Amino acid sequence: MVKYSQLTAEIYKPKEIASMIGVTTKTLRDWDDKENFFERTPDTDRRYMTKETLIPFLNKRGVLIGYSQDNKRDIVYVVFQVVIKNKLVI
């Protein structure tokens, strides 16, 4: 499992991601060959993933904890209306 608060860098290498989720870098390369989720450097064609891309990747695999879309707690407000003898009481 990976905590959202641990994701402090903006760019991650395959080796770092592999160690986060407990797979080998070869497994990640195989997945990437099928799904193309890594970005590549233009000059050396090395694979990398930005934090923006990594978060949905980890969510999809069910290993990211402590994250919501806007990184805030969801709050639900409930308003009760009570009508007593045709008068609205809130």
C-alpha cells in the first residue's frame, strides 16, 4: 500500500514505482508494453511517470490510500424541514 502523503516527488522512475507496489521493473515494463501508461524522455526513450499520472495508476491497482479527488474530506449537509400546522419550522 502507498500513502498519498508519501508521493512528494513530481517524477517517478519505474524502479521507484515497482518498489512501491511490490512488483519487479520487468513486470512494470510488460504492463507498459500492453497499456502504455509510462511517458518517455524524447532523447533517451527512458520511461518515467509524473505524479499526476501515477495517482490514477495506483488507484486503479487499489494500492493508494489516503487520497480523494480534491484531497479534502467529504462532508454531507442535511437540512431538515418540519412543518407544524402549516408553518415551516427549521
